[in-house]
Amino acid sequence: MDIVRDIQPLTSFRRKSAEAVRRLKTTRRPMVLTINGKAELVVQDAAAYQRLLDIAAQADAREGIRQGLEDVSQGRTRPARDVFNALRREYGIPR
């Protein structure tokens, strides 16, 4: 992040929005907008935001796999057959 270019007052963003949008698309870096000198908003182009969502989804999947492997190593799992049989009994599902 370039703090000189990527942190700007909201009023400057509004006055020069076309220029700001061009910069967002070119640099792919988010822009922090301030109100009364405090960071209040983060703006980024749609493609950069989609990449961020994709990275977050991958991280969620990796964390789920990590937790599953930890459960296996700690013996916190049951065979699927046992789980299905318990569900059949609990809900009266015939075999």
C-alpha cells in the first residue's frame, strides 16, 4: 500500500472519482478513504475484491481440512457406518 496515494479523504475521492477508479483498476490496490482524518471506508475494484473472496474461500477450505486431520489424529471420529446406523435408529429410517 502506498500511503500517499492509497489513503485519501472522501471529499477528494468524490471530486476525482473517475481518476480514483482508473487508479484502483490499474494498481489493484485498495484505497482507504478518510472522514475527518479517520479511516472509515475501503474501496477496491470488483476484480480485486473477487480475488480476495477466492483467497478467503481457499483459506476456509484449508482450515476445514486441517481441523478434520486433527480430529482424526486425536481420535475424535467415528466410522460413517456407525453414524448412519445411529441416524437410522434416531429417526426411524428403515434399512
